Amino acid sequence: MAIQVTVPKIGFSMSEGVLSEWLVEDGAQVVEGQALYSMESEKSTNEVESPATGTLKIIGEIGETYEVGTVIAEIG
């Protein structure tokens, strides 16, 4: 069963963020806790870690703005 990778809430007032960079290529093997992508909020840029171990399937596109909770990848 695939695990969904969603945009996390980084900070109290964050409602959306910009996907600034994928740190892992589509189809790559990832390990839980490994940095997957960078997300820009109003005040900072943060690296977001993988919630699971498996194969990454990227859905979200760099430069796009996503609301908190939006699925931007899956790990199967």
C-alpha cells in the first residue's frame, strides 16, 4: 500500500507553501527520515523528510504552490 507524502504545516500560520526543490529523483529508493524536498513558506525554506521507506513517485511540480495537506508524492 502506498504512503502519501503531503505538504506539512511548518509553523503556526502556514496555510500553503511553494515546492522549491526535489532532493530525490522520481523512482528512487528512499529511506524513512531521508530529506525528500524543500518547501518555502512565507518566512523560511525547510527540508521535509520521508515518512516511509520505499520507491518515490513524484506528483508535485517544482515552483507550484500547494495547500497544507495536499498530496505531492507517494511512496510504495
